[in-house]
Amino acid sequence: MISLASARVSAQGCDLDESPCSGCGCKGGPGYRHVETQRCVGFRQLDTLCGSPPTARCVPENAPGTGENRDCALRSRGRPARGAGS
């Protein structure tokens, strides 16, 4: 029997949950929604789209799971995670 409630996959060493969820950050992202586009912002676009601090142009939603995939998301294209090794 296959359980749809726990649809976890592993991609490039990352454990990703593909089950439905609600709110920015629920899949482990930073948890911010861009005010103009009304879309969730990923870690790679956070500084560019939201600014510093992120609340300058984005609204925090911080759904359960927010931030859990930060290191994975930032290293998936060969870039080291910010703060790695410090």
C-alpha cells in the first residue's frame, strides 16, 4: 500500500516532502511572501526580492517547517550555504 500522506523524496541529498501544505515556508523555504507578486520567495531570491530586512518588501508567513531546507536549497546548485563552516 502506498501512503500519500508521506510523499517524501530525496533529491541531491535533500529530503523533500512533496505532500500538500499551505503557507510560505511549509516546504522548508524561508517563509516570506513577496508583496507585489504574492508568491513565496526562495532562499536564493530572498535578498534580491525582499531586501534587508526581508520584511522591507515581503510579508512573513512562517508556516510550520519554515527554514528546514535552507542548507539543502542553497547547496543544490553547487553553491555553499551561507555561514557554512562558521
